[in-house]
Amino acid sequence: MRVLLVEDDPKVASHIANGLLGEGHECITAGDGASGYREAISNELDVVILDVMLPEYDGFTVLEKLREADNNTPVLLLSAKSQVEDKVRGLRTGANDYLTKPFAFEELLARIEGLAGRGKEGDDKTLIKVGDLTLDLVNRKVLCGEQEIDLQSKEFQLLECLLRHKGKVVTRSMLLEQVWNYHFDPQTNVIDVHISRLRQKVDKAFNVPLIETVRGTGYRIADSAT
């Protein structure tokens, strides 16, 4: 990926940039909103990591200016603010995701890889395939070979989210945001219940389990499914 990181804290910026470089990605950095905006409109990028509290322009302003300029590069907002209203403001301004500081680099990486992957797929992709499993986004069907698997709406969305991140960990907070549109932890077992139901319906169609639990982090589609 080619990533633009707009972050004014040198330690945070260095941590993220070094992590991205270590994963084989290219990282362009900017330390304020004005230079971040200039870099965003003058480079071909896969994703932008944009801090909210910045000198010159704040992150919301940079994001607003990008969307007004018809720049649709996926944007992940970073913020020390955890209030729901800040997350809602960012998403309504045009952010694709929102991560609250402090965060684990592994979660940041998973989120931006997901955003970059979505952008590359394009809006016309209607099928997601993993091994013999096919997710039909148009007809809202799941097939294992020729056999249809009957899923409820949230089960379908949950499987879609996991399949879009195949081989990568999807954290619980990512699932809450992308499937249930919760930008906070409701402290319920809703994910566990739906994962259990999904496993009962999908895993039995495979010789090996499809959905892996990554203890303390989240879930991922097993590489063995391919």
C-alpha cells in the first residue's frame, strides 16, 4: 500500500511509519493539516491516516476539503477523543473509519488494509469467493459449491466482513462498527452469539473450521479455507 500519514506527534508518527515500512508498505508523512492536504491531492494513495488534532487545519477540515475536491481516497481518522459525537462528525464528514488513541498497531494495520482492499475491489464487485464458499452481494446469498446456506441479515454481514479481510485478523471493535454500526462497546455478547450461529451454519460445510478465534483480539477466516 501507499499510505499518507498526517500526524503531528513525532513519536506516534515514527511508530506508525516504521510499522508500515516493516510490513512492506510505503509511507508518506506530514506534520500538519495544510501539508497533509497538499500531499493527499498530489499523490496516488491507497489510504490516508489522518489525525484529528492538527496545526494549520484540523483533521475534520482536511477531510472536508478532500471530499469537496472529489478526492475519494479512503480515510482513517485518528483521535484521542472517544466521544461518540466526534466519531459521528468524522464519519458524516466523509471518513471511512475512526480509531481512538491509544491503539495497537496491529489493529491500525488491519483497518487500513481493509480500507485499501475495499477501494481496489471497486463498487462493481458482486461476488466474494473463498475456496468453495461464494458470497453473492447482489442476491444476498451464500453458497458452498451448489448448496445454499441460509443466513440471517446480521450473519450475512458478519461473514462478508470476515471474508473481505480473509487471512487477516478482524477485531471485535471492527465488527461492532462495520456490522452493528456501534462506535462504542455496548458490553454485550452479541458478537459471540452471531459467530456461534455462523459457525454452526458455515463451518459444517467444510472439512476444517472456516472461522478462527484469535484470543483477546477477534476473528479471521482460516487460510486453510483456500
